[in-house]
Amino acid sequence: MVSQTKVAYSAADRRARLLEVIDELGFARVADLSETFGVSDVTIRSDLDLLDQQHAIQRVHGGAVVRNRDLEREPSFEQALEESAAEKQLIGTLAAGLVRPGQSILLDVGTTALAVAQALVARTELSDVVIITNGLSIALALEPGIPRFTVIVTGGTLRPLQHSLVEPLASSMLRGLHADLAFIGCNGVDAEHGVTNVNLPEAQLKQLMLSSATAAIIIADGSKLGQLHLGHVGAIDEFDALITGPAAGARDAQTTALAESGLRIITTASEAAAFAG
């Protein structure tokens, strides 16, 4: 039986938590989920049917199991640290170069966001910057920048894989803020399908960051280009720029398609300077 503290969730939040519970257990029964979330069996079945239609889970007799567990499994923060490390460092430097003294920044979770945090700290001339993040690793990386920086952590429920804070509670602060810049990571950037993420709870926070900033910038290494995942963050035209590594080989087609869709692509310091004005 699933054991959880009952919380009043919105429908979207409940489905995101359902997915987490099913992913953790491998299989969950309708009756147990109904008791855990304090809603009827009919509501749970409806949620599971919708998640099944989205190919997030597979409905089976009496409950649900995760579909394609191996294909959609999210790597841990530590596992991702070594992947495309040099490219992420470049992305971090380019992103940090866009920030000006006195600005407010929303900084997402993930190892690319960590590179941005480290690059911001390295800019010793930068001061009076407020940085809001839902990533514990990101906040700790920014700590050496205090008191030049004011670092604000959103609060919320801790997700161990990314050391991130999600719903419930994480959105309360974001809904009351408006930042100059948002640096948003993801698992997929596609010209047609937009920006997506493997994890639904984090995708919801990314959506809030997108809507809470004057300029929203995707930070993604080349392995994310052309990829598509379950959690939708936003359409390409909702973002102002993509910071990524230099295009090469198959990436050329992806960056060309993204640029043709109207997204500004930043891969060099000169392009970052032109964007910052």
C-alpha cells in the first residue's frame, strides 16, 4: 500500500505526484492511490487514463505501471555532472555574461544551471544581483558570491535526483515575483514541439519561471537538441534565446531549424554581447 501524507493537490499537481509514486513503486493500485490522495477511485482512474494517453504510464488491471522505464529514466545530478562538462562550462560563461548589476535572476536546477552559478560567482565585478532558485546544489554553489549576491531558495518538497524543490509550496514564491532574466534548463529542445522535460513536477516550475521573467533563456547542451519528452515547458516562441555549444554535424540541422523558428541562438561571446545589448 502507498503511504503518503495527504495534501490538497490541484489536478495537475496530483497527476505529477501520481507519476512519481508509480515510478518509485513500479506498480500502484487504484484503491491505494485513491486513499493516498484523498480522492475517489473514479478520479484516480481518470488521471491514470490521461497519463496513459500521454504515454507516461501503462494502465493495467487494478492500477498502473510505468511505461518505458529504461528509456525515460532521469539521470541523477551526479551522473549528469560528467556529461558534456566542457560544453556546459561554456554555456555557463555565456549565460553569466548576460547578467548586469542590479538585476534579478531566476536560475533553474540541473548541472548546466550549476555551470551558470559557478560562472556568476567567478564574475567578481558583478554585484547587487538577486538570484532565485529551486535547486539546493545551485544555491550552495552561489554561496561564495554572498554578499555581492542575494540568494533566495523557493522552498518546497525535495526531489533527491536533482536536489530540487518542487510542489507543493515551491510555486508560492514564484507566483509573486517578476525577474529580469530566467535561465531554464531542460531535457529537450525541438523547433516543432518546444521545450520539454522528463520530470513533470520540475516542468511545472519551469513553466512558472518562463512566465515570471522579462526574458527567458534556454540553457541546454547539444545532446538536448531535437529531443522530446513528456513534460511540456513552453513553445519555442515563448523563449528569447537558446544558449548552447557550437553547432557541429547533426547539431547544424537542429540549430538551423530552431533559428528559422525565430529563436535566437547564442554559442559565442560576441553573440551573447549582441543579445545583451
